[in-house]
Amino acid sequence: MMRNTSLLLSLLFCLVAGPWVAAQDLTYVFTDLGEAGDLGSEARAINDDGVVVGSISFNSGGTPRERAFWYSEGVRHFDFDGGSAPNMRSSALAVNAAGCAVGWTQATDGAPIYLATWKAADSCPFNDSISYEGLGGSSTAGRGINAAHQVVGTSETGGGEYHAFSKTLGVTNMADLGVLGGGWGSAALAINNEGVSVGYSSSSTVVQTAVIWDGGGPVELGAFPGAPAATESYAHAINDLPTPQIVGWSDGSPTGGQQHACIWHGGTMVDLPTLDGGNMSEANDVNDHGDVVGWARAADFYVYAVMWVDGQITDLNTVAGIPAGWVLADGRGINNSGQIVGRGVFGGSDRAFLLTPVLFGDDFEDGTLGGWDSVFP
């Protein structure tokens, strides 16, 4: 059973647009997306209607199996085969505005991995399906999908390399997005509503470097200025601002430490701060207000779910007053209403969570205004 707990978040938001007043304190409703019997779960993405996708792990004949799940309007659904394929594995990694989710599925251990699509909301025009299309190899996974149902991800080629791909559901065949010169592999991890994709590619000098695809082949975003040529970087997400913000991580931070979360925006690269005493972080998603979520390592060497607003980092565990026994470990997705999903740890197991901000006048603390909610707090 899903549980909601009202959480006080004393974090100031200065939003460009949206349903909140600038510089106001927010309260969050905490929702445990796990259920009794799960071995573990993780939420990977959330759209603006609050549809959450991810994966759960459960016991199937004594073997842990991973299955895609989606959560909407208080109900969790998961990729169910009716018992016909008990060894099946799957994971949902992204969801678009219509509620179409993409990821991957595998019939059994050692079998080919295929691109999968799920109807996570009634507004999605596609039914659950498996695409056997690929770039010639035996493994394909969808990693991002936009409002036009353009899907990006990574697929194995006939030569055994993994290349980024793009395709539009129901319209186009899969296209190889290529790699940087001298490289052998790439992956597209996200796509915005203008069709601009980001991810990483190998090159002649580095194992993986952040790249962008904008109507052509991959273009290197690069690492922190002054870093050695072989420094690795990785682009996880891109938003829909007129000049999009791209988030991920890079080694070679000018402030020291190991990999640091960063933002590429308008030709500049910003090093996001880490937690006090920590030296590692990673940014996983960014909304259209520029709010970023991810994780950071603290002085105790553990990692915690964090949020960056206007370049300032906040450990969500320290401001949210989460239920006893919980640790929020990774922020994976954030939508334009400020809802955050990710992975926590509860009872020694990974557990998916959802944080929904409560608005001024939201007397019922359900993250919406309307009904009998008062106009003023």
C-alpha cells in the first residue's frame, strides 16, 4: 500500500514560471512507491502529469527479477506477463508528456534485449509493445522519449559496438546517430521536445565524453575547462528552455575531487557544488525552471539525494524530515511542478520514492489547488 507523509521542506525556490510564488517555503508530501514483497524498487522518471516510471525487483522462483512499473493517480502497475514468462526482465527508463514509457525487456537470462514501450497513461496513443528492430546486434534499450514520440537510446551494432539511436514510434525506422571520430561507442540518454538529444560518445582520446545531437552527428560538449584531453564526462538530461540546459557530470573539476555534477548552458559549463566534506556528485535531471536533481557524496562517504536550485545544493534528507528508517540516496527525475522521484533505502532495500510539493492554499496537501482548497494559506 502506498503511504503519504507530509514533509516540511524549508527550501527556497526562485522559479522562472510555474504554479508557485517565488521565494516561498514549500512542504512536500512523501509517497513510498514500494510495496510489501518487493525486493527493491527505483523510480527513474516523472512527467508533468505525475506519471512515474521505473523498475521493481521481486522473487521469481528463487531468482530476483526486475520488472518495469508505472505509477499514476495513486495506483502502481507493473509489466505483467500473466505467468507465461516468469523469467522475463524489464525496466522503464523514461516517460513523455502523453504517458508513453520506454525502456527495455528481455525474455529470459541470456536472451536478446529489445526496445519496449508501455502505455503508462490513457493519453498514450500506443499500446504495450516490443520492438525487434535494432542496429544489427542483440541488445537495444530506449533511454528517452519526447512529446513527438521520438525515442533515443543505445543499440548494439552487427560489429558488437553500441551506438546511440533515434526513431519515432509508429513512423520511422531506427537510425544510427553515430560516434565521435575515432570512437567505438555512444548512447543517447535524453531528448527534448525540439528533438535535441544528449548523451555520451567515445572518441580517439577519451572513453566517454558528453555529446549533443542537434540535427547531425555527435558534437562534443567536453569536460571542465583546463581539464586534460582524456577527461571523461557524461550528459544525462536536457530541458526545453529556448537555450536548453544540459546536466550530467565531469571529471577534472577546477574545485578538486572526483566527478562533479555540472550544467552546460549557452556555451558555458558550470561546476555544481558538492556536499560539505564530499568530493563526488552527479546530476540526473533538470526541469524547465533549471532545478536539478541527482546525488552527492558527503563526508561520511555515503551518497544522498540532492537538489540544486540557483546553483545551491541541498541534501533532501536534511530538509525533508523523511519517515523514520528512510534515507533518500538518489534523485533521478524532476518535473515542472517540482515533483521529485528517485531511489531511497528503507529496511535495508532500495525503495522508489516520490516527493510532491504542497502549494500555498493546498489545504489537503495533495500537491494541487482546487476543490475546497482555500485561496490563501
